[in-house]
Amino acid sequence: METKTLFWLQSGGCSGDSMSILNMDEPDLFTQFKHMGIEVLWHPSLSCLSPMEQDQLIEKILSGEQKLDYFCLEGNVALGPNNSGMFDTYRGEPKKDLIAQLAAKAEYILAIGTCATFGGMGSHANDEMQGVGLQFHHNEKGGFLGKNFRSASDFPIINLSGCPIHPKALELTLNLLIRGLPLELDDLNRPKVYYGISVHNGCTRNVSHEFKLEDTKLGEDGCLFFNIGCKGPTTRASCNKYLWNEQSSKTRAGVPCFGCTRPDFPMPEPFYVTEKIAGTPIELPEGIDRAAYLAYKDMAAAAAPDYLRKAHHEKTQND
């Protein structure tokens, strides 16, 4: 297998995505890269190059002397203050300029995490940081590089959203690219292999959702969607298919999904509150007709099996 090169740049973010991929196991990150035939030219937390050596490496990439197969950006592109880009610099110059130069040389570009994909933290209207994603600003295509930008392989930016990214999303995507297999993207440029289902798929509380057995506070065992802000049915990700640390997920642990892979993350409303109208969540699962959903849920609640209703009642009473 031909060796592929990877350059990972940190921009406007918290390094949470880097910390997340270090939890990759079976095999671990370093073994995984070895099996894939990936040479990591630079990673801010894993590389040992001196500043001078890093500068020389970047010059080689920009001159074409060093090939660049995968350019990974973690964190959003800071345009502030006042479009100067000086909130995030590299050697005294706006880092956004370096990002654009490296993007022009890469065969594939991967936006790592929700900040790099959609803007994330520091990207809302009143944020002086003026953060944007590489090819999206929230759910609008455009972002820093523009809606028509294509990498050297004639591919759009590959968005791997998440706060942080799930290690499996990176692993699955790189494996498809390296093996030359089809990589299908959704309407937000995310690989369908990971973002093709909702967090609701595989949730261990699905039966409670189907029969509208609703939690009213944390620590109960019913559905978290109706009252406690869970965005699992409205968020596309495989958190309940590929468990975190191969062990669990937010909803399995009784914590509502925060919708961290969505383009509008972080949302303005509190995490643990479900916004409602007439007693029903304002935002319903994708593709659901509101009238049909309300009728179905009312019937489902009335048809809940006695053992489920009793177990839920006893749990809420004990709490």
C-alpha cells in the first residue's frame, strides 16, 4: 500500500478532537495509522519538530516538494477581529492565510470537529472571533473556502462534525479514502457511513420513546426527548452504534444528546430543556409530520405495556 501523508493543523478550537482520537482503540491511533500506511507529517500534540523544522516542512508542502494527501483542520477559521484574522496567527500572520495555502495543495481536506465544519464556538453573530467552518457557516454552504471549492482530488471538504469528533468517524473515512472505496457524503458534506443515521438509532431508551414514557428529571429511565432536551432523534451520528470508548453513550448513561454534530451547535437554549409549543417539542424527528406524530404518540402512550408503565412509575416515584 502506498504511503499517504497527513498534516494536522490546529486553529480556533480547544484540542478536544485531538484528545478524542487518542482514545481510538482496537487498534490504537498509532497502530491504525501504521496499518493504513499514513505518515503523519505534523500534528501539534504528537509531533516533535522544532519551529524551524516545522517552517521548513510547510515550505516544502507549499512549493510542491512534499506531497500532501490529507490536510486535517481542527478548530474553526478565525476571521476576526474585523476580518483581519489576527485573533489566530502563525508566525505573526493570520493563520487563515496558511490554511488557504495548505488547502490548495491537499488531495483531500478533512474538517475535524464541529468548529472546523460549521463554525461552532465563536461563530455566532455577536462573536468578535468571527469563526467559520471550512466550507460551511452553520448550515449555509460557503464558509471560509467557498461553496464551490474542491481539493486537488476534485472533492469537497469532508466534514467530520462532533464536539468532539468520534474516533470512529475519522477511522471509517480514512479507510474508505485510502482503499479507494466510494465515500458518499450527505447534504452537509459528512460521510454517510457515520452520519447516515440518527443518535436515536440504537438508543437503549427507544422503547420509552415509542410509548411516550417521559422523564421529567435526570436519573429516571424513560425518554429524555420530551422534557430534558435530548436531541438524539434530530441529530445524525452513530454514537449509539459505535459506542464511546467502546462502552457507552450519553443517552445510555441517562444524559440527553446535546446535538453536537449539528450545524447549529451550540444552540442558544439550555442543554437540559426541551423547547415546546402546546406541550409538544418544537423540533420533531427528521421527516416527521407533526399532526401524524401527535396522533401516533397519544395512541402509543395509551397502549404502553403494563410492565413498562409500572417500571417507569416505580422509578419516578422512588426518585
